[in-house]
Amino acid sequence: MKFRTLTMLGATITLALLSQQAAIASAAQATSAGQYRFELGDLHVISLDAGTVPLDAHTLLKGVATAQMDKLLTQASLSNPVDSSINAFLIVEGSHRILIDTGPGDFFGPGDSGKLMASLKAVGVEPGDIDDILLTHLHPDHEGGLVHAGRAVFPHATVFVGKPDVDLFLAKQSQSGADGVDKALFQQASVALAPYMASGRLKPFSGQTEVLPGITAIPAPGHTPGHSIYRVQSKGQTMSFIGDLIHIAAIQFPNPAVTIIYDVDQSRAARQRTERFNAFVASHQLVAGAHLAFPGVGYIEGQGSAYRFVPLDQPH
């Protein structure tokens, strides 16, 4: 009898989760090119196209043979180099607007990688409308949109980021490079944050922290020391913005042990991916990734020791 009760309880919980997923999916809609919106409880969430960047899997990925990479890319109808999405996300609650990551802005030069301003404008949002910015970590494709010509792009926004990243990337002794990491990454982080620091609008956090009502920063170090996931909850619905837990989905979902040269701690980054993915699979939780194919929102499912990503607008 006890087993039957537990089984029925498990089935009830699963049905409730599926019902929540269906509600989110039914409310999702593409707006115009470069935006994709859906509802999460009382929140309006919009995926924003911040550009693309070519990633050479052969030179960037570690722990996998070239032949295996090419096989996995071919299975996904891709080839090397992979044109990787750069996604940012806008959360709207009433008049409060929160931006998660800012794309590379000017940091990657002219081309297809600086589209965030156009994507924001297309949904009727000006830089001055942004109240808070949550950075998953201090890499140029996430922080670059903060500044233009050394000045703050978002004049009223408070910027949140993990303190371990601030300590590493803004340290004076790191500005010439450190631990094999090119000095440009440190210098760009300093440039991006400087106007927000000067105005007292940089808010580093340590450990798991509720940075805003209903939004919790969860440390997920490995890619960088301060790399963080943002868990957002509203009216019983939950989703997580996972930053750079994964870069090239076609290779790293089937083989999560594969890392990228940008991971500061390779083994820790691989462990984070597996541990977090397992938790997302178990909770049937909606996730959003910076480098998942735009709009970058969906569910992670387990396939033995591997995983697969199911976009929000596809059945699963």
C-alpha cells in the first residue's frame, strides 16, 4: 500500500510538472527576428539575439578526438567551425526590467556579434529602461555590452556578478595576463565594469544569494571562479539561466566531459555540467543558455550518461 501511495504521489508530481511546462510552452511566441517571449508565472521573459560567433571546435574543445567531434556535428547537420549563438535574456515584471548578460557589444569588433541594442529596441526597450543586470560571469561575450567608448550603456542599471570573478579579473596584477589567460580578458572586464564601479552600481555577491526578489544567484564555478546560474521563480514556476555551462551543444550534450579552453578549471567545469544537468533533468526545470541555439530556452533530458536538449517550442 505504501509503495502504491508513493507511486501515485510521484505520478501526481510528474503530471503537475508537465502541466506547468505545457502552460509555459503554450504562452511562448516568437515576436520578430531576434526575440522570443514567454511567460513564467507573473514574469514576461524575452530571449534576445545578441549575435553569433564562430567557434572552432577542433582547436577550442578538449577531451574529444577530432573525428568524434566531426561525427557529432554531422549528426546535428553542422560542420566546423560552429556558428554559436550569443543569447541575452530580458525579464519584465511590471515596470521592472532585468537583463541577464549583455552580449559582446563592441568587444568582438564589427560583424554579427553586437546585436543586443537592436534586439532591445525591437521590443520597445531603451538602455535607460534597464533597472538591473545579472552577469553570469566576466567574459567579453557577456559583459561587453555594458559599455560603449568607455561609457555606461545602461545609465540606471545596477550590475550583479559573482565576487570571485571580480577578484580575479579586476585585480591589478592580472591586467597583464595570469595563469595562461590572455591579458585582453582582464582588461576588457576592467573596461566594462569601470563606469558602474565609479557610480557605486556594481554589486558583487558571494555564495548563494537572493540578488533580487524571486531571483537567486547560485555559484557554479569552473568555467570561471565566479560563474553563476540565476534561478528565477514566480507563482510556482521555476527556470534557470545557466550561462556557459555548455558551449557547443552538439558535442557536449552527448559527451558532457568535453571542456573548452576558456574553462579556468577544466575538471571542475566538467563536473559542474554533469551535476547541474542531472538536477535539471530530475526537476524537469526550464533552462536558458547563453550559447544554445537561439532562443536558447528549453529542457534537458537524460540519455544514460549523455543528455539532449529539447527546445521549449518542441514536444518532449
